[in-house]
Amino acid sequence: MSTETFTPLPEMIRALAEATPEKIALIQDERQLSYGDLDKVMDRVAAALQREGVKPAESVAICAGTSIEYACAFLGALRAGVAVAPIAPSSTADSIVEMVADCGARVFFLDKSVGDALGERLGSIKARLVGLDDGAPGTRHDQFIAPAGAKPGPVTITEEMPFNIIYSSGTTGTPKGIVQSFGMRFGHVARAVAMGYGPGAVTLLSTPLYSNTTLVSFFPTMGLGGTAVLMKKFDAAQYLALAQKHHATHTMLVPVQYSRLMAREDFDSYDLSSFVMKFCTSAPFSAALKSDVLKRWPGGLVEYFGMTEGGGTCVLIAHVYPDKLHTVGQPAPGHDIRVIDEDGRELPRGEVGELVGRSELVMSGYHNRKEQTDAATWVSPDGFAFIRTGDVGRFDADGFVELMDRKKDMIISGGFNIYPSDLEAVLRQHPDVADVAVVGVPSVDWG
């Protein structure tokens, strides 16, 4: 399948299923699913959504732990041309209800733990409930999907159509839906070829499937014919055992995971020689930790600095530039990164200011939030629209970006964004709390 001409991800998977139906696509614990069987399940999910009247460019939501069923629901919805809103199970019950409503989901896939957490708030969700595991509320997944052999009606998917809506909270605590298009996701798959993704790739994923951090590695694995090994929850010892067992070639981890892995006394006893490339994003990655990974873990190491919203991305190919580990690398090919001051004026190289970026890989906008989309945009004097990152940094003499600070009031814990205002709003509900301020402190375990 060519990665030069736009091809929707579901079509790429269909072609792989026809060419190599026995090739293993997904592994979780002792379960495996081939490309041939994945393709059939995707058809059944798509046909079921069409039966429910869900039309292309409409949406469904998923809130659950990582599982093969989760992956099939996500990919099957895409085959119907339906956008997917993956929601973090760690969100509050009120936030989950709000996000399901905001994206306009017609169907809501969830597991038992999320159903239990929602409790009485479950009744506020208007979408059709589909349970992904035993005990989950709603219709069981295997009873919801169309019968074996079912085929969905034909759907024409264009580059502009919404692929997914990923929710990122804001400093006001109100979730914002970041709309990414099929074209944007195809771009992620196409660029991954240069990083060694392909039929021989075995990608070990230990971050959750609702996270864009995971998806930028999961979709290239699926689209290019590799095998994705799914972990429901990260555990350092289990991760290393799985990497050795399945001869993992690729992985995406956040810095705190690298820290925990490298700190294990038995780390060097595992055979990790199969690794081709390791990736990191989502949180500050210390130069010392990068250096340790390069020294003791085979294969290349690449750090991405960017946003779920897209725009500009920086890439540090750490194994090529070991003297630049204190930076987040250079702008990716085709990406324009600039530095601006508080008044929106562009600053020269070496000056410190807010980083803004533009590229073809950019969100369609925040869902139903034009004002916030406009606020996240900086227009250059030459008329180009850039996405504001909220990060403060500068270019060094060699064109590498050094990060300094974060403009927005936000804490990063375990690679995930936590907004103090969200926690403060919950704590203020306690009758004995008059007022509260939440601040972040360094943590060995969580970063």
C-alpha cells in the first residue's frame, strides 16, 4: 500500500488482510487476532453502526481500558467513516458525561470499571451503551456487532473527514475536543515509514489507547502491517518480559516509564536486541535519562515535541545527536517552528518566547469551539496560521529547540496533563474546604 497517495486507514488494513490474512495484527496476553479476522470484525462493527443509523462524519465515544475489543471498536467505527472520541477512564463522571454529549456520540462503548465509576450519572448519557467486557452496562459488544460475515455499505472517506476527537482539558477545566482528520492521521502513518515501521514491526504499547501518545504509534503499526502488543496497564517487569518474548522492535513510552525501566536492577539481563526504534513524548525527558537509554538499550531513540492539535513538531534523533540531549531537537521536515513574544511579534534565533508551529499535520479545530480555535492560532506577518504551543523556549545556534518553561498552568504527571483547576474544583466540593490551591512538586515515581 502506497504511503504517498492518501489512503484511509481502514482501506490500508483491508489491503493487508487480503494480502496477508494470517499475519498477526494484535496481541494481548495470550490472545491474538490476525489481519484477516481483524478486517472481518471491523466490518461487523461498521455494519452495526450503520444499522443504528450512525452516518459518516458523525461520532461514537469509547471510554475503557486497553483491550483487543477496544481496538476493534475504534477501527471498525473508522471503517464506517465515523469519528471516534476516545475518553480517559480517569476523567470524573461529570466530565465523561459532558464529553460524550459534546462530541454528539450516537454510541458509547465502555467497560465495567467505567460503568461502575459513572454510577447514577450513567442515566444522563443519551448514547446507545455497548459493553466491551463482562458486567459492563448496555448491550454486550459481541451481541451488538453485526453477525459473522456481515458487510457494511460502501463509504467514501475523504481527507477532510473527522477521524477522531481527542479531548484535552483546558485551564478552565472545560474539556476541548481536538478534531483530527483522516488526512492528518494518514500523514502520521506516512512519516512512520522512515522510522522503520512496516510488516516486520512489533510495537509494544503500554500507554492507553485513548491517548494520542499511543495512537501516533498504534496507527502506523496497523496501517503498515506490523503487530501491536497491547498492555492494559504498564508494569516495568512485565514490559521487559513482553519485549523479550515478542522480540519488540518499536515502542512509545513517556519519560517516567523510561525512568522506571532503567532503574530496575535486572534491566540489563533482558534481551532487547530486537529494538529498532524507541520513541518518547508528552513530558520533559532529561538529558541524563536519554543518555542512559542510549547507552544501555539497543536501537535508536527519538523524542517528539508537539501537540495533539498538531501544527509544528520537533524531532530529536538522540542516537544521531548525542550532544543535543538537552534539547527537543529540530523542526520535522515540512514543519515551521517560530518564537514569538507576548505581543505576538516574531523573535530572532536565540531569543526566548512562546513556540508556535505550522505544518500540513494540524487539527481541523476544537469541536464546536471556534473562539478557542482562534485563540490557539497565531497568524504570521506573511499570512500563515500557526498553532500556539503554550511552551516557552528558544533556538540554539544550530537550530535545535531548547525548552524553558510552560506558559499554561498545568502539571504533567506520568506523561499526562493535569490541570490544577480541575482538582481544585473537586476539592472545593468538600464541606470542610473553604478554598484550595493545587501545585505540582517533583516526583521520582511520576515525574
